[in-house]
Amino acid sequence: VDEAVMEDMKRLEETFRGISDRFRLVNKIGEGTFSTVYKAEDLHYDHYYNDWDFDREKNNDHPPSKRRRLGNGQSRSWSSHPKRKSRYVALKKIYVTSSPLRIQNELELLFDLRGCKSVCPLITAFRHQDQVVAVLPYFPHTDFRIQYRTFMVADMRCYFRSLFTALQAVHKHNILHRDIKPTNFLYNPERREGVLVDFGLAEREGSDCAPPCFCVNAPNVRRFRVIGNHYSTHISTGYPKNDSRPSRRANRAGTRGFRAPEVLFKCTSQTTKIDIWSAGVILLTLLGRRFPFFNSADDIDAMIEMASIFGIRRMKATATMHGQVFETNIPTIGEKGYGWEKLVVWSSCLQSLTESEKQATRLLSGLLELDPQKRLSAKDALQHEFFTNPID
Ligand code: ADP
Ligand code: MG
């Protein structure tokens, strides 16, 4: 462990009252925008493990606010966590700059998802002054940046079976994760299973208060729309300077390169399908052997990348679907886009695709579908021939 990390862990143990009584920090395992994550040994593991089942039965159906006072005066939070096999935990130190509402949101959604096998459960959470630490079971996993090059189609099948199983469970609760990407899905190749982590941006479907987006209409109704838009997205040589139109607000949280087209087009009726798009981007990375696949600096750049693949015609149709206008004068973007097989071949520098890669590419095209209503759901994806009738 390098010295700066040792210093950092020591500081946390010293400043966060009570933490060193219960945990011994081992290493830093992650650093994100909103948190730092440490691997730690739970020093109370044996004791904790023994009274766990008893505690759990009584607490299972109570919301997070209803905590039970324990005999020793400590309050223990809710959790749904099945028997813990390891004494190691991940301590997620949420930065004090995160709003309390955001932290509460993450903890509440995780409470809703308790019992979902492929969602990393929350063991408990501690607060010391303005600092919050969430305690999660530690999941051994491999770093995607290292493993993605060696992934065979059979490995992709295991990875995505696990990911779509997790998403199906989350979406069944009408929850959008909003930040599906490799670092938020901890995959263990030996167990061929992964768990979803990081519900920091997650939200319930339908939580946008703005008027519904035009895209909620059935595709045949959308076609008869009179063009007369309030909003506009310009990709041209510059942005309109004196644009008096009201700008539309929509949740655009997520990670660059993984955002669905409806997120870029500021759709106010985003659904769980945005997670499916992001899962599609992961599959594209694996098939195309390129990480990150999309590498845009901002939303406009991301639209240009998308337009280079799908072509102007389909991008315009997508924009219209969300009540927007898409214009571009970039000469290299064609009217018609390219097929996925061709793109995967180009990206991966392969001569041609095997039958199993072609099958995976057919799944890919169902995931990276511009129209969220036509895009596969997690349940549909699991019933795709790629899983039910694998060619290997
Ligand atoms: P952030 O909001 O900062 O992105 P995450 O919850 O995504 O925080 O965690 C950041 C990183 O920490 C993950 O990408 C992963 O490498 C590691 N991590 C998080 N939770 C666990 C866990 N339960 N077990 C092992 N590693 C974890
Ligand atoms: Mg994360």
C-alpha cells in the first residue's frame, strides 16, 4: 500500500469517531466523483455474524428511519443482507460535498432493493458530524480495463446474463440506476457473477416533474406531429447566441459515453431503458475491443459520435421524437448510418466475425436502439437467442 494511501486511511481512522473500534482499513479500492472506497476488515465480524439472523427478521420490513436500539446503546440500521461470507467490507466514504438528500436517496433506494441478489446490499451506515460512511460487503472483482481485451464471447454471455439479471430486478422496482458502466458492476470471472453498486444517481421512474416528453406517444402517433418546436439542439458551426426559447431541463446525470440518446436530447420521460443503452455500450466495448468506445467531451460531441454511427436521418427522427431539432453541417456525417456488424469489424480490426460474434452483435443492435420504446428491456434481453440458444 503506498504511503499517501496509508496516510489517508490513518486520517480517516483517527477523525471518524468509533470507526477504528470496528474496522481495520486495509487498502483504498476506489475513488470516484462522490466517494472514496476502502477495503477493511470487520473486527466485529464473528459477533456480528452470530446475531445477524435474529436482528434481520425483526427489521426486514421497516423503513430506514425505524431503527432498533440495541441493548448496548448503539443503533443498528436496517439491512437485508444475506449471511455474510467474508469478514471484509467495503467502506464507502461519501464526500461531505454530496447533498444530504442525495445520500438519503441512495440509502433509501438500496433499502427498496434489499433482497435483490445481484445488487450490493448495504450492511449499515455511520455518520460522524457531516461525514457519512456506508458499509458494504466486500466483493472481489477484476478491473474491467484489464479484463476486457481477453473476453471471449462465452465470457460476455456470463457477464451480460448477470448484468441483465441485476437490471431486471432493479427495473422491476421501477428504479433507474442511471450510471451503468463497468466500474459500477463488480464482476467476478471465477464466479461468473457480478453485483451492481453505486446507486448515487439512481431514481424512481417518473420522478421528473416536467410535462411528459412527446416520445411517450406510440410510434405511429408520433409520426403525425406538426413540426413547431420550442426547443432546439444545434450542432452546427456554433451555438445560437440570442436564443430566446426556454431551455428544457431534464435529468442528464450519468457518465460521458454511456448516456442514452434520450438523455442527450433532454427527454423528460426517461425510463429504465436508459440503463439498457448503457449496458449496450459495454457490450460494444467488448465486441469492438475499444475502451472507452465513446469518448466525447460533452453532450454535443456525444451526439456527433452517435450521428456518425446512425446517420443524420435517424438522428433527426430521434430528436423529433423528443420534441427537439437535430441539425448538422459536418461533412463526414452521412445521411445513412452503418450496420453494427460492419462497425464491430472496423473497431476490433478483425477480418470478419464468427457466428457467435454475429449473434452477440444481433443482441447489441437491440440494446443500442435509438427509440427507447423499441429498445429491449432487461427481461427481453435475457430471452434473446444470445442467451437461450447460444452458438459457440
Ligand atoms: P462512486 O460513487 O465514487 O463511483 P462506487 O460505489 O461506484 O462509488 O465505488 C467506487 C469503486 O469502489 C468501485 O468501482 C469499486 O472498484 C469499488 N467498490 C465499491 N463497492 C465495492 C464493494 N462492495 N466491494 C469491492 N469493491 C467495491
Ligand atoms: Mg461508481
